[in-house]
Amino acid sequence: MTVPTVDRQRREAWRFLAATVLVGCQAMAALLAMVVCVGLVVPLPLLPRVVRFTRRLAAGERDRVGRYLATTIPPPPAASGTGVAEAVASPHDRRDVQWVALQGTLGLFAGLVAIGSPAGVAQNLFVAAFWPFLPGASTTFDSPVASWAGAGVAVLVAAAYGLLGVVLVPPLARWWARTSAARLAPSKRTLTERLAEVTATRAAALEAHGAELRRIERSLHDGTQNRIVAVVMHLGMVERALTRDPDSALPVVVAAREAATDALAELREVVRAIYPPVLADRGLAGAVASLVAHCAIPCALEEHPIPRLPAAVEAAAYFVVAEALTNAVKHSGADRITVDLRHEDGVLVVEVADDGRGGADQAHGSGLTGVRGRVAAFDGTTSITSPPGGPTVVRVGIPAGQ
């Protein structure tokens, strides 16, 4: 290993630990905020914001530690929400909280060691050089500097600080980087559970894809195909009429045109079911606003700023809202429905709530099974709450890929 390589590694170790001080201060602030939120009832609604901040801080540290170690630290599965219940229930958030506690204590101490070394060198050399103008000056070890002999001691202390930094900082940086990486990465149990989730998600995606293909095939077979067959039959009748009685061909031509028009309308319906044109024209918010406006039950849309998302994600969210509204109109007996759309930490959250009778059962053809399957195909999460007497809340989180 060449000397320039060693020097570069030392500089990188110093920079890494120096930046750790800033991260440690943020982690300490997050930890104190959690303690306040949990210990006091009034600030409890602030906990979701603290959870979001912790997730962002942990994600940034995964990138920073990964760059220093020249590796990739896998992130946890995408969170479906930032509420109090999600924060308490999620093992990934609890693991991030453990990392925050370590970062705010040991990480902060390790960073201060890296900063303290050059600071000690600078302070003691300054005292050694200007002690005649600094009455009562002393080294960082409280050794008074009142003569050139004392100044020599200050120089030795500065050298000790420098040697301590050269010897201690690189291994300390590697130790802390590996400790952070071990805590920031998902646990082995989490990875095993994640593999099982991916396997189940893949099966759900294949099933949803197969169901969609079967639905399209039925629509084409039962609707469009029959219309086109009718057009062919009418054209055959026209052909025979033209050879026998041309005047009788006109009504058959009109019937063939009407059959062709119906076939075109059926085909357009099939295309709209695959990807509604309103999504391309108005975006997800505009498309959902159209669904809300045409709902048979008074419906309100709580819209938050949402960027343009991948077409497949927007289509999935659109059909989730459409299916949830259809179920509410048919089965809930509700007087009012609320639709909430928001984009949180790379996850599109869709929530449809009604004040109906509740008791929704996704196992008996309510359409909620289709919602769950469609969302699972995107590795998303579905939560359906519908106690007897209501209300019914359908909440999905779809990773938006941003």
C-alpha cells in the first residue's frame, strides 16, 4: 500500500467521522423528540413527523456509510405509512430507533474524537506560540504555560493529539461504519421474512396478471368478437343482396355500420379498462376527482400535492378508488364518502372511508380481494377496517418508485 493511498484513507476517515458529528446531533434531536412525544400526551400527533425524519436520516446514513465502506446497505421494505400505529408496529422503524440511540451517543462520541484531534493540535500550538500574550494560558490538560519550557510541553501535547488522531481515527472510523451498517441493514430474520413476502408478492402479481388477461379475453370474446361477427354476417348479406336485389341492400348496410360502431365502442371500453385515458389527460388527481364527482353518494376528495407517477402505479391507484367507491355505493348504505390521496416518502397512499354500516367481507365477492391482489402486485400494502356499524376504511400504500 503506497503512502498516498494511506494518506487518502486517513483523510477519508477524518471526513467520515467529522460528518458523523452532524448526523449524531440530528439523531440526538430525533431521540429527544421521540422521548417527548411518547412521554407526553399532547405532542403525540408530532410522532409521525419524527418517524418521517428518522426514516430520512437513516436512509441518508445508509448511503453515506455504504460509500465509505464501498458497499451497498440494503434498505428495509418501503413503509406504507407514517402514523403512530405504523411506527409502533413496524420492526423496521424500531430498528431505526435503535440506530438513532447508538448514533446519538456512541456515534457522536466517535465523531468528537475525530474533531478533537486537530482541534487539540491547533489549540496547543496556538498556546505555545502566543503564551507571552496570553496570561494564564494552559494546555488542554490544564498544564500552565508561563515559560518557554511550558511552551515546549504544549508542543508535546499538540504532537500527542496529532499522533492520537493518526493512530486512532482510521480504525475508529472503520469500526463505527461497520457498526452503523450492521444496525442500518435489515436483520437476517427480516431478510427471511422479506424473501417470503417477495415470493408471495410475485405469486400475487402473476395471479393478478392472469386475472386481468382473463378479464380482457372475456370482454373481447363476449362483446367485441360478437359485434365483429355480426358485421361480417351483414356484409355477407349485403353481398348476396347486391347480386339479387340491390335496393334491399341499404338496410343491411345500415345494420352493418351500426354493428361496426357497437364493436368500436366495445373495444374502446376494453382499452379504457386497461388504462383509462383520463389518467393520461388529467393525471391521477384529476382522474380521481372525476370519479368522486360522478359518485352516486356525496363524496369529498382530500387532495395533497402528488407528482406524476409511473403509469402502472397511477392506474392501480385509480382502479383501487373506483372499486372502493363501487363497493361503498352497492353495499355500505353510507351517506358520505371521503377519498384521501397523498404521497409520502416514495409511497402513494390512497384511503377511501365511508360512514356506512360496515361489516365488509373481502372473502365473499365484495371486490376487496381484487383490490388487495392489484396492490400486492406492486409490493404494496392493503389495510381494510370495517367493524359492524362502520365506518369502513380501505387504505393502501403503493411504492411509487420515486
